[in-house]
Amino acid sequence: MTDPTLARVLAILSGVARADRVPREPGADTLLGENGYWLDSVDMLEVILACEHEFDISLGDPDELTEEALASVGSLAALIARKLA
């Protein structure tokens, strides 16, 4: 895996999701909800807070936290990369 942001997001997700909900081979296309990590709203909040802490950014703008941005590992990593740029 060459994208360090994606790797850090995957590590966060592995820590938040219960072991039985971590997909066998997660990657950028892995969904955060159904058919992926199966995160509920409380889990998503935990992921957002963990990402804010890990990357020292703020993800509080409702225009950024869209359904599309929180759909997959890759879309979340892309949002974080934009915030870091």
C-alpha cells in the first residue's frame, strides 16, 4: 500500500470496528457501511473523531461530511487528504 493516508485510515477503522466486522482484504473501495465495515452512526462518529486526532484536522463542516465522503475508505481518505493539502 503506497498511500500513507489510506493506510492510517485503514488502521483507524480496524481499531474502531469489531474484529468480526473487519473485511478480509480492506482497501480503498471497501464500504464503511453495509457490505463493508458495517459501521453504524456511533461507530462513524468514533472514526471521525479518531481521524481528527490522528491527522490533527477538523472534520466538523457539514458540507464536507457528506454521504459520499463517508461512503468508502477511499472517499474518507480523499477528504482527509484535501484537508491536509
